[in-house]
Amino acid sequence: MNTPKNLFPCIISVMMVLAAPHTALCKERHTAPLSVDKVAAFLAGRYENSAQVAQGKATRQTPPPQHVTIAIEPTPQADWELWRIHMDVDPVVAREAGSDTSLDAVWAMNIARNARDQSIRLIPYTLNPSVDAETVKASSFDKTQWFSLEACMLAGQFGNSQIIAQVPPNEMCVAETMGIGGKRAFLPTWIQREGNDLQVQLIYFGKPWRVHAVRVSLPSSTNH
């Protein structure tokens, strides 16, 4: 059936009116602010990037993506989580980079609400050098063992079905992390959490690199 051309503006207008409430509702659900405990539950889990590694090998990506595991563990304090980031480095790549074949970093993340505008922020904390990282357990988390890297806080959109947050675009975070050594390469500077996916920006071969990971398990009842 042919539709007169002068009807197209009317049809489009009606479609826009009908779609607008649904679009607004979807956007509201997508960006509705979360409570601190819901942010913690949404982030928690074990993630890994096997698919990204396989794709990198298939396309001969240079440098090749390495296998990364990110474990986000809840603690008895609802506004704190441990982030354990582990990278298995291919021996050939490790030789070229002058690194070990197994790299690890652990961070405490404080899920904090900004007193000024009530927005959510993730504030990373690094472990006191006098504490052995191997002894740190989420189940017995002690915030006095950590000190703040507030200049590296992640702020942005904390919605009901998506989190996108990043470090402020200034040099303050770089200055604050100068004293923590090579593990600062594993400090997340940008994250996106949606569905079962978690993307985290780290530093790889001296450049920002986004790990595309998938949640493979939920936290167990016993934290390690």
C-alpha cells in the first residue's frame, strides 16, 4: 500500500510520542541510582577475559592480550570490597617486557557517597607496605591496613543496570601513585559493568588497555 508523502511527518510524530514514555522509562531504569549495598552486589564476582585472549590470538593482535582474572570480593563491611587483579603473562611476552609471568595486585575499594551531591564514588586504597598481601582476606577485612588513593577515585554513572566510572582527567592520580611501585599499572582508571561483562582499564606495555572480562562465578559464602 502506498502512503501519501504528507502523512510521513504525522506518522513519525505519533511514533515519537508513543516511544517517548517507553524510552524515558528504559533510561530511568538504566540510570536509576543504586544504594551502596546494591553497587557492592552488582560488582562482586570473579571475571576473566578468555574470549578477549582468544580473539587476540586469532587476529594476531600486537601486543597480544594476556589472560586477566579480576576477583571482586565482598567484605563484612557493606561499603568495602577487595579487588584482586591477576595477569598470566605469556613467557615470550614476559621476556620482551622484562616482567614476571605472573603479576598480581590487590586493592580495597570503598563505595562512598559524596556528601555534596549524594553521588556514588569508588575510592581505591592500597595496602600498607608492612602488611603481607598473601595474608589479606576479605572475610577479616581491616581498613586500618590500607591507605587512601582518593585522587584516583572512580566517579560517573552508577545505575540500576550499568556502571560507568573513571578517574578524573588530571595528573593528581599519577602523582599520588608514584610511590606504590609497578602495581600502579593494575590500578583501574576506568570501569564499565553491564550484564555479565566487566571492562577495566589498566596499563599494559606502558599504554592504557581495556580488559574485556566476563563474570564466570559469584562470590562464595566463604571469602578467601
